[in-house]
Amino acid sequence: RNSLYLAVLKAVEYFKPSAFIIENVKGMKGLYNGAIVSEICSRIQRIKYNPNASMLKAADYGIPQFRERFFIAGLKEEQGYFSFPVPTHDQDTYVGCEEAIGDLPSRESDLGSEKDVYESAVLTDFQKKMRGRQKYLYNHVATNHKDFVKETISKVPEGGNYKDLPPGEGESRKFNEAWTRYHSKKPSRTIDTGHRNHFHYRYNRVPTIRENARLQTFPDSFIFDGSKTAQNRLVGNAVPPMLGEVLAHKIKEYIDLDI
């Protein structure tokens, strides 16, 4: 995986775009004491682009998720150096989980179906943006937990994790030490490719595909197909669309492109 950037740079060298962006996990920045990043930047310079790198936290740009990823942007030499967008949100204005997904059905009485209806009106501007003109709700099917699992989840407080469980609870191998319960008023933890690492802030279950997609800022009109494993992988591996939009508009300042 550490060499995937080579394929990107080969494409850049061939197509010669005005700008490009590479995204990777935050650990890439310090890999081999920064040697990987230095090598990438050197290769970018050799193909006549100016590189600039930065760590971005999605929550700083209105995404309801504490997702940190490492970005390297490149501009053609004559266009100067790319300056990453200034954060628009802080701890006082972050979009919390409830603000993002609080309008979605609870799935307390039933697991739901792949095509369903909304049970309430939108409650926030973020929900309004995500729902758009969508009439039907897709990918909002809850996991069918066993009773002992739901009972254990119920003992994890809002914003807490497995360490908050009473002694002797959650010691089964079925419980992952990374499991945490979201906080309704704060952005979620990083959405990953699994689906059993976090709990809903109110309900005793893991989030649905749609809830995680919302926290990644996929609009409700974006429907995920395939197995649940495949859907979770698609959601978790993505750059949040709203963050991509922020970066795209910043790139637009450097190049003549209608977005």
C-alpha cells in the first residue's frame, strides 16, 4: 500500500492535470521518520509539480466525524504552491452525531428494510442537506444483535467505551476493545471499513450503513449495493464528499475550471 502513490504519479505524468491530490491514512506522515513523504514530494518535483502536504481533520470543515487523513496536493510549477483550506468549524461549532443522523428511524422495534420511508421531518440544516429531495430511505437496516450483546452495549455511557463497562462485562471475544459509543453532541469517531467498532449514541446497536454514510457526508440519494461487508468498505474507505467539495473549490482558485 505504501507504493500506491507511484500509480497516481504515473497517471499525473501521463495526463498532466493542472492539479492533483493524494489522500492516505494519518500514519503515512511519520512512516519511516517521514522518508516516504519526502520521497513522494521529490518524485512530484521531478515531474514538474509543486507539492504541499497537510493533515486535515474532517470535523474542522463541517463533517460530523473526527476523521484525520494526510493529504498531498500538487500544482504545476507555474501555478505556485497549493494552500490548504482554512478550517470553518471548531469545538464550539462542530456538527454532532445527533445533528447529522437524529432524523433517521430508531430501528428499536424492527430492523428496517433496504428501501423504507422517513418517519420524521428534517430537524437540522445538515439533515436537510443530506436528505435533499429524496423520497425513500435506503441502506438503513439495523444489525440483529443478540440480547446479551444489546444488554452489554446498554452499559456503555454516551461518549464512553469498553473501559466504562462493569468488571467482568464485555470480556467475551465477541467484544472489540475499540468499541465506543458515539456522543450525540460531538462528531463521531473515524468511520472505518468495519461495522462493529462503535455504538449509536442512544440506541443499543451499531450504526446502520446509512447512519455511517451520513457521518461521512454521503447524501441519502447515494445508494450502496452489494453485501453489508462491501457497503461498509465503500463507506469507510471514502474521502468524505463534503471534504472533497471543500478541496475542489480551493483547487478552483488556482486553475480555470467550472465546478
